[in-house]
Amino acid sequence: MRRAVRSVFAATLIALPVALFSQDIRDSAAVPRVPHPDSAFVLPGKASANQLDSTVGRKGPTKSTSTAMLMSAIFPGGGQFYNQSYWKVPIVGGLGVYFIAELLYNNRMYKDYRSQYSESITPDLPSGDPRLLSLRDFYHDERDKFGWYFLILYVVNIADAYVDASLFDFDVGEDLSLRIMPDAGTREAPGPRLGLRLTF
């Protein structure tokens, strides 16, 4: 079992860079981003309505939060795959396999020492072998600890899938820009003037 767990970790370490590389390929193969005209200075009288409103109504692809959560609930890491966060899949899968493997191993050891401790209780030794009792309790606690670890991973995996799907169409591109726009002024201060607008 320990050897199998080590093999899973080794496979995770190998799969992680591959997943990261595939993520880069996916990003580079996406539709090229059209640069905003906002990055240029707009002088009074030269502003174009198309330029000033070029970002209005733009919306990228979306992902269903319900589908992402359902896939993560059925198979941990499935929601991350659905959201195209491929680098998270081997992390969630590797940790899940590790926690389950440790849980099963400690449960088996707990049952073995529980049986041995029960057999050590005799009329001459009514409290049983204290060493076996200590080992039984140790593996019992370790089993419960890894059970909690897996439960926490399971919940976080579903929550992460929900957040990832919600923010899938969030624009994190390098579109931060500063525009200088003409302003007609106000009643209190009539006359043309320049204004600044930050777009992100």
C-alpha cells in the first residue's frame, strides 16, 4: 500500500507539469485578444464613439456552476477539468488517492491491533496488553484524521469548482489602460476640459 501511494505521488508530480503545459497550449491557441483603443490618448474633438464604447457588450464564454459542482461531487477533480483548470486535476486527484489509501491502511491496522488487544485480555491480565492498546488507539486516531482530511478536500474541491465556474468569463487580460477624454464641463464650470478614465 505504501509503495502504491508513492507511485501515485510520483504520477502526480509527472502529470502536473504536463497539465500546466497543456493549459499554456490552450491559452495560446485561444482567439487572439484585440487590443483596446483605450490605450491611446484621445484628444478633444478626435474621440470616436466606437473607440470609447468598444468594450461595451463584450462577454466571453461561460461555464455552468451547477455542472461544475455536480462533476466535482461525483468525481473529485471533475469540476476542475470541466472548468479547464487542468493543473488542479492531478493535485485534487493525487491528494484524494493519498488520503483514501492512508485511511484504508490505518483502518486495517486498527482492526488488527483491536483484535490482538481483545485476545490479550485474560484473567491474569484483565486490562490487556498496554502496548497493543496504545497501537490500537493510535491507528484509530490516524484513520479518523485522514477521514477528515478527505472530507475537507472533498468540500473544498466542490467550492473551488463553483468559484472557478463563476469567474470563468472574468477578464484577467492585460487590458488596464488610461484614457484622456474631452469633457464639456458643467454649469458651475462651463468650457472644455480634459478628463481621465481608467479601464480594466
